[in-house]
Amino acid sequence: MSTETKSLNFLEHIIEEDLKNGLDKNKLRFRFPPEPNGYLHIGHAKSICLNFGLGLRYAAPVNLRFDDTNPDKEEQEYVDAIKADIEWLGFSWAKECYASDYFQQLYNWAVMLIEKGKAYVDSQTSTDIASQKGTPSQSGTESPYRNRSVSENLALFEAMKNGTYPNGTHVLRAKIDMASSNMLMRDPILYRVLNKPHHRTGNSWCIYPMYDWAHGQSDYIEQVSHSICTLEFMMHRELYEWFIEHVYDSKTLPQPPKQREFARLNLSYTIMSKRKLLQLVNQKHVSGWDDPRMPTLSGMRRRGYTPEAIRKFAETVGVAKRDNVIDVSLLEFCVREDLNKSAPRVMAVLDPVKLVITNYPEDAEEWLDAENNPEDETAGSRKVPFSNTLYIEREDFLEEANKKFFRLTLGKEVRLKNAYIIKGEKLVKDAAGNILEIHATFDPDSRSGSGTEASLRKVKGTLHWVSVKHAIKTEVRLYDRLFLNESPDGHKGKDFLEFLNPDSLQLIDAYAEPSLQTAKPGDRFQFQRIGYFCVDKDSNTQKLVFNKTVGLRDSWAKMQ
Ligand code: ATP
Ligand code: MG
């Protein structure tokens, strides 16, 4: 078996089978169909990578189709954000389509169904209709309006369209089978009256099509070959096919689309319903859709995640037939792997304590060579300033350290990254016993890269540092999981908000090497020995703001 064949997922197997059975390769066409009622999240990214991935594999067009059939919740802001996110992920669509562009065609087809005796206007309340649905084991009850004449149905439907009726007064239903074992086939609703302007069609329509009616027919109009959706739509497939069969016209639109289902992406510690994400935004639990703690693509972008990492994650997760939950640390792993290759290294101290090098001349400074990225030969190097007073990380010093502590303590040597070997000598404390300064001496012959015997000496620990007088003070935003529970969504009787982590955001001041002065929003770095950070859009000329993207190691797993 070639690697090509081995890596086929089950959807690709279905497509290969269709091609073998005579489907013309040039007729392959896919789509990504978001509803513009929120920002895209990592689950959507899975679907985008899948559909656009199929497009790339088969050199087939992929449409971006806005499923904009519900003016109650949809807005232009979301349309714009969705387009920006897909482009950022690195994909380009063949055509930008809108279900709302098909409203007239959908209406014409509905009229045709009425004429064929396959649809009728029901004038009952939604409560009455629901009460007649039956149960999976018990047939539903036919509506008293089910046998209205074609002409009466046509007249009512037209009046619905013309805005004659208030919301909720009539619906158009398909006349299928109230005894079907598939509840969705029990005379599903095609249209409802909704007197509300639409973000694209304005006041043209007073009736709006339901998802099942709009979606499949939009696929058909666009001549999509494979309409890929998530498993919840498995039961909808029968209805999808019923609708296509009843509007099918081999002359104008020869290719009936085929719906196939895959398992949606679920991530631990993560909410992925747009309704709930909107709730987090509206109730100000987060700063907005692009809050770096949000599972949205805009949040992840702001946090410093790369499109490459997200695509790699989607590929690693694969395409499953059954629902499962993916550990969010897999996503973080992919981010870390990618940033390790691309992020320039810099030094910054998040929890500073002063280190004074007593035998280094007080007003001297030197600019030492520092490699930008050991993983990338082309990344070059920069200069970092050294002086007699530095900041190091408070946790990198211990007064009473055991043998396994390889960082700084009194009487022992460590290397300062890109600089010298130093030895802890003495502490200056305040009255309460807090360490104010650590005094150390340095070995002038030990400079990194100088090639001297002293510089090649092996010492166990290496610390990052910044020179106090050269350091720039920055704001750093440290993030923890937004939810403390693995499945915030999965507890009956409990609201997901109960699991919000009250400490998911921590603001600190940090000190960074001066090379960061020119960093721009969106730039990503590795703060050596700490993690990956990216410049936030809240930065200004007075103050840089950094978001912590992810730590160098998976500290969460260790804490559990
Ligand atoms: P939500 O429940 O978050 O509102 P949705 O499915 O209603 O999501 P849509 O805008 O309708 O959101 O989704 C667009 C496409 O993305 C659909 O094809 C849908 O199947 C897919 N999609 C949405 N969520 C996921 C997910 N978690 N995993 C994989 N695909 C998803
Ligand atoms: Mg949806």
C-alpha cells in the first residue's frame, strides 16, 4: 500500500469509490457553510481544513457559503470575521455564496412542491404542531390543514410571502409521512413567517426557509458533489435526499449532491457552541470574541497560535466516524512544536530579583552576541546588553538548595545565558528577611562563544537575565484554562458558567531585553526558559503588552 492510499480518510474513500463508479473528477466540488451568527471556533477550523483539504487533494473548487437564513441572529460583522479567519488559516474559496441569494429559487421550488401536492400551509400554532409530532415509537397526528387544496395553499403561501400575516401564524410544511420512523420526515417545516429585515435582502422577505430546506438545495444549486456535515445530521440525510429528489431537474442541474457525516471536533476544557460563546462575550466573562482565552480563531490568533499549528492539529486529529473528545493539550503541543521552529528567542524576566555582579565594573556595559533561533540557521543573531546589575527570575535562586537544584545558590556556579559564568556570594535582605539583592562574582574568561578554556567549562545550570538599566518594562498577560472542568458542557443540570476558572487571567509586569522595543502586534517570541509569547494589539508606544501563548512544557498535565 502506498503512503498516499494509507493516509486516505473515510470520506476520501467514499470519493475514490464514487470516482471509480464513474463520477467525473471535474465534477467534484465542496463547500464550507458557516452560519454568520458568531465567530469561527476551532471546531469550524476542523471542518474548514477537511473541506478545503479535499479541494486541494482533488484540485476541486470549494465554495464559502454563508448559511444566512435566520435574520434573528445573523450580522455582517460575522460575515467579515469569518472571511478574515478562513484567509488567515491559509485557504481560498472558489466562490463566495449566500443562501439568501437563493431565496427566490427556493420559493419557486416550494411553489412547485405545493403544485405537486407535496407541501401545504399549516395554520396551527407551533405548540399544536409540536404536540402532534408523536414519539420515535408512536406515529404523529396529521394536521387538520394537511389536505388543503392546491389553490388554497398557493394563495396562502403567496400571502405569507407578501407580509400579510404576523409571525407565527402559518408555516409551509412538506407533506411526507406522519408515521415515518424518522421523526424528521413527519411533515417538516420549510418556511415560517418572520417579519424581520435581513442583513442582505433587507425587507424583501417576510418568510424565511428552515435549515433543512435551504441547506441541501443550496448544495444542489451550487452543484456541490459531496456535502460534508457533522454526525448530528445523520438523521437529516433521508430528508436531504427527499428534497433533492423532489426538486431534481437533470437538464438544468444534473448533479445531485451527496450528504456524508463525520464526527465533530470536541476538545476537553472547551466550549464550542456559538450560542454559549456569545453568552461569554455578552456577559463580559471575556473581553470579546477575540479574547485570547476563547476557542475562536480570532482568540487563538491574538493569543499567538499560528495557522500552521492549527492545520497540523486538524490533520493529527484526523476524520472520525464516531464522536470523541480530543485532549486540548494536543492542540497546545502542535502550537509549541510550530513556534519552536519559527519563534525568535529573547530574554525576559517575569518575576524579577536583582543580581549584582560585584567584580564587574560599575559603569561598564557590553553588547553580547545572542543566537536568535538555534532551530533555524537563517535566523541570525542579535546583541544583548550586559552590565553589573541584572534581573533574574526569583525562582532561579534558592538560599537552601539541595543537590538537585541546578540553578543559583550561594557558593555555586551557573552560567548566564549568552554571557558569563557567575558564582553566588552573598545576600542583601530587608528587615523581614526578604531577599533584596543577590551578590555574585563573574569569571571574566568565561564569556559564551569566546572559545577560552574557562568558557567551555561545564556548569549545570543556565539562567536567563536582563540588564536592569537596559530592560524595558512590559505588561504580560498570563492565561490559564477558561474552564476548570474537562467537559464544562457535559453536566446535566449544571450551567457551563459554573465551571469558569476565576483565575484564568493574570496580569504582571515583566522586564525584557531592549531588542523587543521594535516588536509589533502579532509578533511571536520564545521567552527563553519560560514559553512562547506574542505582542498584543493593546500595545502602544509607551508600553508593550504580551500574551502568553503556551508554556515550553505541558505544565497542566503535571499538575493533575
Ligand atoms: P455551533 O453549534 O457552534 O453554532 P454550528 O454547527 O451551528 O456550530 P455552523 O456555522 O452551522 O455552526 O457550522 C459551519 C460548519 O462547521 C458546518 O458544516 C458544521 O458542521 C461545521 N462545524 C461546526 N462545529 C464543528 C465542530 N465542532 N467540529 C467539526 N465541524 C464543525
Ligand atoms: Mg449550524
